[in-house]
Amino acid sequence: MELSDLVIFQSVAKHGSVSKAAMELNYVQSNVTARIKQLERELKTPLFYRHNRGMTLNAEGRILLDYSKKVLSLMDEIHKAFQDTESPSGLMEIGIVETVISLPRILAAYNRKYPNVELSLKAGVTEQLLQDVLDLKLDGAFVTGPIKHPQIEQVEVFEEKLVLVSKTETLTLEDMAGNPLLVFNRGCGYRWRLESWLKEEGIVPKQIMAFGTFETIIGSVAAGLGITIVPESTVRHMAAQGAVYCHDIPAKYQWIQTVFIHRKDTYVTHSMKQFIREIEAARTDSAQAIIK
């Protein structure tokens, strides 16, 4: 078995198609088919269900997929360990929830010190970003914390206050039941807190509308479409202009922590070590600003 066989296997598993895998890897289709069949002969078991729509992993295939991710990840770590220097370069893929207000400062400080590192950002909700870090699709991610997982290391970024946001100056529980809730997709920490609170109050929302971006949500609130829940810092400027109004929620659900996560069992490159240091420096600066 060669490492390239595992790469081909993962691509077929991802796409559910030999032709799409061949296109992604720039191989001829017959070569991909032959390598998959050779892998099955070597392991003495089929790895896929073949059907008219393509190929789907069977139970044995799912086992191999888990092992192949670990093997290829270890090979990647070997390369990183020997290529890592005090002047790092290359790509670092970072996930973010959309309301991390200190992110631009962290990125700017990091980029000034390490201009040869290319940062690629992927926006998403906490649940999906956590899974992407576990699946080694991301080097790390800013998510809603705390995160309790045996394979995850986390660094506190900051804690801030969540508020309800509406177009109206007053907002009652009855208003919340009668207005659409404008929230991020499932897996968002803010949305979970809002839904937990409403469930505790016995309130069934009139409608829940999920959006992919913060700008769309807050713009829709300002237009009077519904209400939302976000960190107060993200809408402070709009509230000061009278475009929206902020309302307190119970203390039990009010404070939310943003953390940066990465896998415990992977090699921490110099690039990642310095990125974490910038996060810690930004947290210290914020704390000192509050004291002053």
C-alpha cells in the first residue's frame, strides 16, 4: 500500500465518484479505478457500495477512512517538523465565527511579523468549525467556548456580553414570540443560548430564519424583519446611531466566551505558536484597556 493509494481513496470517498476523484487529482479515470481495486485486493475486502449514482463507503471503507486520515496527517506533521523554522512560510487555515471583533488586530499584528505565512480564513458556526479542526481540515479556529473535548486544546480569547437586538426600543417576551428570530445556522453558540432561554420561558417562536452572515442578519433586524442575539460589541455603533436597540437577557445566558482551538495531538508549528502568542497578546491588551 502506498500513500498515494490513500490519497486516491480519500478523494473517491469524498466525492462518491471515480470520475470526480480523477478530475480532482488530475489522474486518468482508469488509474483511479485500478488503484481502488488493488487496495481492496490488498485488504481482502470491498470498501465501497457501487450503485448507479456512484460509490458510497461501506463499514470497512469508513474504518479505512479514519486510518487514512491519521496516516496522512502524520506524514504532514513529519514534513512540518523538519521544515519548521524561525521564519515560517506556507499556508495556515483558520476557522472563525463571524463576530470575533479582535480578529483584524490579531491578523494584522501576525502578518507584520510573518508576512510569508498565508492565512486562509473560513467562516462558520462553532459546531462545524470544531468538527473541521478534529478532521484536520483546519489548523485551528475561533469558536464559542468553552470547548470540552479530549482532543482539543483551547486558548481563551475574550469574554463578552450577548444582547437581544431589535428595531424597537422596547421588547417583551410576547414580542419575542410574535417576531421571527434571525439567527445563524444550527451549531451556533449564540443561537443555542437564545433557544435554550426561550425553551425555559415556554416561548415558541413564530418563525426561525437562519442566515449565513452577520451582515445579513443585522441588516434584516435594522429593516424590521425580526430580532436576533449577538455580542453587544458588534452592534454598539448601530445602537448609538439609533438604527437598532439592544436588550439585556438573563445573566445565565448573557456572557459568552470566544476561544481559539487546535488539536492536542498534532505538531504545533512555529507558525501556530506565534499565532497563539498574538492571541494572548491581544487578550492582555484588552484586559489592560478595561482596567484603564
